Amino acid sequence: MGFNLERHLAGALIDNRQMRQEQHQNLVGINDVDQSYEAINQMALGTPAATSQNPERTRQQIYAMWQLMQKDPQVSEALSLHVTAALGCHESTGDMVFISPHDSIRTGGQRARELRERVEREAKIIAPILNRYAVALATQAVGFGDSYARILFDKKGVKGLISNQFTIPPLIMPFERAGETIGYHILEAKKQQRVITKLNAQQMLRFKMPRIDYVPQTQVQAWQDTKAMMYDSAHDMPILPAEVGGSFLYKVEDPWRDVTIARAALNNQQIADSVKQTFLTVNMEGMPNSQQRKYFSRLTDLLKNYRQRVRDAFAGKESLWGPSFHIVPQYGEKQILQSVGDMSQRMTPLTDQPLMLALRQLAGGLGMDLSLIGWADMLAGGLGDGAAFHTSAQIMRRSPLIRSALTDGYNHLMSVHWGIKYGKYFAEGDYPWQINFYSDQTAAATQALTNRQNRANTTLLQTQVFMAIRELGLDFYGTQMMLEDEMGYDSDKAARIAKYICAQAQQTDGHMMGEGEPLPEDMEFDYE
């Protein structure tokens, strides 16, 4: 019987091994998908290329919209506040960006000491350049999704940056391969001639905001049929122009239009209401025909002139400053003219509710409290200790995005400087330096400090509770029960804390848990 059982078990093991081998040989892949579905697959993927709600636009149209939006003082201030929250600022020096030796070389032998000295020496050269352009480049980056600066250098390393009208994002086309920037086309206009200057990746500094949202845009004809997803190696992928994206403004384009329209409508109606005219009725009974024609022509011209007077009011002309009276002569004792008042007189008051609704939507999309961008009468924080500014989740969410873009760009700049001066380049993530920001004034740092303070206060309060429990003289099981039922600890955590409380009580007082009563066997301590 035992022999048969062994044979049965051995046969079962062999059958399982053969089954696994057959399953491995019969694994299916993507190429085994029904070919009939593959033929129509392209019809089931993607979204409509162009819709009225989300049309494809050219690169110039997208940048033109974002450039126009940044002229709005409320939008501009919201972007500036995000940059301020991300960068912080030293109280006395005003510096925002700092370069220091990386943690990996803070200790070590001669090689680490040499790298530390070099980093500290070069930081004195590069850090002032970084701080000089940090705010301008970061603001452009959050507005356009990218910002650029021309790197100036000689044989001794980087000497400065150029960031002006020649380096604004609409004039620069970066080219990428597998997401890595390999060069730039820069438009330079000389009188009537448009010239393209080509620069490599080492000659330009680029701050690239993370591409969180896809912006529908028209592809250049030369790359419409290019395939990129079929390659495994980045070196085999095609070189493509970088797509527009990363701007904080993309999500608020429609709310900004609504704000602009509502504000214009409110202003225009108020100006139109300020035009005052008096209209008269004419009794032409008994007038000769020639006189009637003259009167009728005169009054017709008067009515036609109303619209022109509104236009004059918009231009600040005389129509704006007082009511207008049109005098028509009267013959005989009849009442020929009778005033019917102002035909443009508004019967209902104007309301700003549509404008305020659009403004709240705009501020929410920008991740900013409306009271911080010009509407202080709705104050909900931001002045004094800056409650909303420091605790806003949207501020905290966007600050790391800005810091990430600046860190990548400044690491690139430092790499160029180090490579020129010392002839050595470091792989990404292996730099002997690190880019730091002055964090005490940033939203994320303030929230982190608040969280640590709350944890410390909670720990202090819990410690006082543990001391009070020890003074009660409860045994191990009573202490554990109080920790579980009253303080909400899980059983394992409560048991561990109760163990230490009772052990300490036995050591100091000798009467906890009962005089000489031992702890549970699995919780004995060695006090030595």
C-alpha cells in the first residue's frame, strides 16, 4: 500500500511538471490577437481630432492665447504667487537657490574632500547667476510651459545667461528624442528676413515643466507619419519637435474668456447707461407739408445720432459728461413737443454675479485664493501669517512641479560649467552637488513644519497619559485594555506599550501589577 502511494505521488509530480511545461510553451502574446480586430483597431482608438469644445491649434495660436492671458493682472499675480511659494526667499540676502555638496560626499576620504571643495568653490560662481534669473525663468515656465536662456561661457566655464526678448518661448523650438532635449531652432528676425539659428543642448538652458495635461495641437506635416512607439531603445527613436504643454494656463482658458466677456459686458453697459438723452414727441397737425418733412428729417437724424453718441461716450467725449437736449421750434399755441424721457433708462439694476462666478472658476483653476489676486474684500487668508497661502493644497501641489523644472535646468547648467572647467560630466542623479531652495517661506515647508509640530504635541500628550496610567497601579491587562478602548491603539501596539509601562513600574515602584506579580511569560525583561 505504501509503495502504491509513493508511485501515485511521483506520478502526480511528473504530471504537474509536464503541465507547467505545456502551459509555458502555449503562452499567448499580442500577435495572437484576432487579425480581423487589428484591421479595424484604428477606428476604435483615440478621440475626435477636432471638436468645437477642444479644437486642435497650431503652436503659434496656443502661445498667442497664453501670452494674452498673462497680460491680465490677476492671472499674472497668480503665477507670481505660485513662483514665490515654490522658491521662497532668504530674509536678508534675498537668495532663493543654493548649491551645496551632495550628501554622498559630505564624508569620506581625499576624493570626497576634493569634490566638496570644488562644489563649494563653483557654487560661489554659479549661484548668483541662478538667483538673478530664477524668478523670471520660473514665471515664464509656469506661463508657457517652458522657459529658456542662452548660456554664455568661455574656457573657464559659464559666465552668464541671456534671458530677454530673444529667448521668449514662442521664438524657440526644442527638439527631443525619447523626451531628452538634443537641440534648438531659434527664430531671429533681421528687418524683413527671418533666420533660424541652430544651437545644441549645451548652449541653451531649458526649464521644462512636467507635461501633466495633453494640449491638442496641429502636427507639422513633416512628422505626421512618424512612428515612435515601435522602438525599444531611445537611440533608435526619431528626433521630434517638442510639443507645447506644461502651462498652468491651459486649464483656465475658458474661464478666462468668460471673465473677459462678463467684465466687458458689465463695463460697456454701465458706460451705455451713462449716456442721457431726452426724446420728444411732435404734434405736426396743421403744419405745411414742407415743414413736416423738415421736422421729420430732423427728428430722424436725432434718433440715428443716438448710437454715435454712445460711441463718443466710450471715447470720453462730450456725450459722457451730461444729458443732451434737442430743441425743436414751436409755432402757435399748440403743444408740438412732449418729452417721453430717456429711452435708454435701465429698469433693473446691474448684477455682477456672472462675473464673480467666472472669477471664482478662474481662481480655482489657477490654484489660488481669489482674495490674493485683487479681491481683498473676500479675504479668507493670505495677509499677516498667510493662512491660505501656506495651507492651500493647490499651492503645495504645484510647488514641487516648479522646483522640479528648475532643479533639472540648473543641474544641466552646472553640468555644462563643470564639464568645461574640469573636463568631466556626471550621469543624471550622480552629481556631487545638489540644488537647494530656501524652504522656510514656502507653502510645502510651512505645512511640513506644522505637521511636525502637531506630531510633537501629540507625542508629548500621549507620554503624559502613559505616566498617568502608570501611577494608577493597573496590571498589564488593565493597562492594555485602557490603551485599546480609550486611546484607540490596536492590540499589538497596546500590548507593547503596556509591557514597557508595567516593566518600568516594577523596576521603580515594585508594587505595580500587584506586589511582586510577574509579567506574562512572553513579556519578561532583562534589566541588565
